[in-house]
Amino acid sequence: MPINRNIDIREIAWPICVLNCKKEVSRLKKGEQIEVLVKDIDVVNNLVTLMEQLLGHKIEKLKENNHYRLIIKKDNGN
């Protein structure tokens, strides 16, 4: 599945980075994906909780050199 959007929140402070990500994910249509670059593991953990447990989206977490790459798939039309 191709990535529909990319956002880089590595240099944005918490909680603004989480809010920005949630806003971008809300723009996706069912089945679309977004790639998110994140620097802080605490932000990663917050996003995983928000996206998977609260919103029901699938999320893939990849550790890279000095950041994380998250692939979020909007599954349920929220």
C-alpha cells in the first residue's frame, strides 16, 4: 500500500507534535496510510496508544539511526 502523506514531527515539542499527527491522520480516508518521523520514544509510545487503542488504526514502528519511522494505516473510517 502506498504512503498517502508524510509528516516530520521530530523537531516539534510534545504535546503539539501528537496533536499535529492526529490532525493529519484524521484527514486520511479509510485504507490510506501516513508516514510519520518521530525523534522521542515517549512521543512514539503516546502515538501508538492513541492510534491503536483509542482510534483503532494499525501502526508499524521502525527504529532508524536517530529517530523512528511510523506507518499509520487508517482502518475504520474515523
